[in-house]
Amino acid sequence: MKVKYIGTSDPCCLIENTVYECLGEEDGLFRIIDEEGYDEDEQIQGYLYEKELFETVSE
């Protein structure tokens, strides 16, 4: 799913009005591939963010 960040920009993590890949939902949070991108060394990709900070662009 693709989601657009509607919160305040933080250049090291998320940028306002940018579309990000959402890998899924966990405990009411979205797992997002943010500005840090994929990490080849990590088993679980992305970071968890509050759903209210995003609007769905495509399923």
C-alpha cells in the first residue's frame, strides 16, 4: 500500500506530502519504509508510525 505523510517534516525520517511504501499494519500502527530506506542487515524492514499521520494513496 502507498500512503502520503501529512504530518510535519523531519528530514531524517519523514517529509510532509511524500508518498511512502507501507508494509502493513501492526497494533494500530503503519510499518513504513521511511527516508532511511531498506536496511540489508535488518530482518524486519521499516519503522512503526501512527496511522493518523498518513492518508492512503493506493491499496
